Amino acid sequence: MGANRCRLTFDVTARDALRYTPAGLAVSEGEGWHRSMQCEVGRTREVDFRFHWVAMGEVATVMDALPMGAEVTGEGFFAARRKGGRQLQLHLTAVQWHQDEERKAQ
Amino acid sequence: MGANRCRLTFDVTARDALRYTPAGLAVSEGEGWHRSMQCEVGRTREVDFRFHWVAMGEVATVMDALPMGAEVTGEGFFAARRKGGRQLQLHLTAVQWHQDEERKAQ
């Protein structure tokens, strides 16, 4: 199976209301904002982009319960947002909320 | 630093001529095609998308030397292809060509 794994830290900047598939599976989707410094051939570069994310099942209920603006690190895979389209969306299969780290920093 | 790590298997479907920055750094960029089956809430789903990749330095010379259509697994980070844009591109910081596996399979 071809590799397709991503780990991305982002702020939750938009989120649709939690919905359910006909089979009763929770679905949460929305937008995220990633900012970081990344290293490329020994130089650091600023990376800053907004993207679309989607989560299903337990991960969807976790995403739905987060306060807007929460910083999380998600893991998952990328897929086309629309069939044949070039815009990618991150399918979250695990997520960690950085709540504790933020509290320690305050 | 925010996490932004991706590991993606893809076929090299297009590639520009190798170019150099004013500082003499090699740059290779082109397009890739990813296809795989991914697992989401216990179900497998087919993932199929085309995307833009860019590589610098030694990774650029590796990408430039590959035959067109080569299957590789790349590691790197995503960034916006254009400032403020929603189309992402994969910045390859390491790449592995699946040449040996293909030869064994033949």
C-alpha cells in the first residue's frame, strides 16, 4: 500500500456543525491554519497555509468538542477534496489537543 | 515548532528541467500522482490525487535523475504553492526510489 501519512499542527479556524452519515457515523469538517518554521537544505523557511480537514467517528466528536481556535496536532492522510481536483484535504485519524501545554505556558 | 511531516508514495508524472538558484542551489519541481487504499474508521477508501512537488539540493538532483513515471516514496513538508493560496505542494527533503522492489517483482 502506498504511504500517505501526515502529522500536522494547526489551529482550528472554522468548523461545520457535527453531522451523521446514513449509517450513523459522526462527521466533522472544517478549516485549519498551519504556521511553522521548516528546514530545507540547511535553511529555515516560514510555512503558512490554510487547509480543509475532515474527521469521522470518535475523532469527529473530539474535533467537534474543541473550542474554536484550539491548537491541535493531527495525524492522518491527504486526499483530494473533490474527485479529480487539486485541492487536498487532511483526513484526521488521530488528534491531540495542546491544552495542557498551553496551560503550562500561561 | 509546529509539526509538518508527510510521507507519501507517488509516481513522478511531470518534471521541469533542473534549474539553479542565484546561490547555485539545484531546484527540481514537477507533478506526482498518488494512489492508495487508506483506512478510516475501520473502512478502506481509495485515495487518488495529483499534486505538485519541489526539491532542492541533493534531493533535486536525485529527482532529476529518475526516469519519468518512477515510483518513489518521499518525505517532507507541505507548504502553500503560492502565498495565501489553497493549493499545497510537497517540499521533498528525502526520497527513496522503488527501483529494486520493481525489479524483484518482474
